[in-house]
Amino acid sequence: MQYVKPLHLFQNLVKSNASQGGRLLGLDVGDKYVGLAVSDLDNKIASPLSVLVRKKTNIDLVAHDFQSLISELSLVGFVVGYPFDRQRLAPDATQVKLFIDDLSETGKLDGLKFTFWDERFTSKNVELLIKPLSLHPVLAKTVVDKFAAVQIL
């Protein structure tokens, strides 16, 4: 996996869309789950996709799932939610970096480009929106993770 600045990822996407097309996958990386959202073919609309269970022991399985999504959805890059905090290094930021490093070390996603995008308050915004729905806590967590990924994307 190769890090690129957000503008460069977008510029590469515009160039590739003219010739072959491609989508982006948004990732909301948490302690236990990774929320996923995918863009449409024009990369103008993001839709919730799914939630993956995140453990240190299943990183190969997660990388394999991403390989499948890359081929099924014609993905060309990832937009990874990152809690930017200029005052201090947030523990959440460290876990996101470790997750990306672990994915890169599998070697299964070589050549894929990714960028970081500020994800502060994405989960909190979704929680506030769905609170009136009184969803079961497990369902609510899944919805929050997926729609936080939509906001990131």
C-alpha cells in the first residue's frame, strides 16, 4: 500500500476514471470494528457497505476481504479516517496507523493507494442522528460504523 496526499489520490482518480473507472473505499477504523463505505462509479456519492471485525490475529483475513472487494467493486484506493489532533498524538490515531501498517505488511494490497482524512466527530454525528430510532445497541454500533465511513469518504 502506498500513502498519497488526498489531492493526489483525487487527481489520480480523475485520470483513471477517464480511461478505466474506479471507486474509493472509506474506512472507519475502530478498536474492534472497521466500518466500510464505497463510492459510486462517478465518485460523487458514498454508500454504507459493511463492517469487518478487527483483531490482531485476523489481519490476513481482513486483507483477503479487501482483495475481494477490490476486484468486485473496481476499487482504486482507500480513504482512511484519521483523528487529526495537532495538540497531541491521540491513541486512536496510533491504532489507525498500526492497522494500516499491519495491512501493508501482509503484501496482499501492494500497489493500492490510500490517504488519511480527518474523521473527528464522524461517529458522534451519526450517533446523534440515530439516537431517536432507539435501535438495539449491537445494530446501532454497526450503523454508526458504516455511516461514519460514509462521512469519511
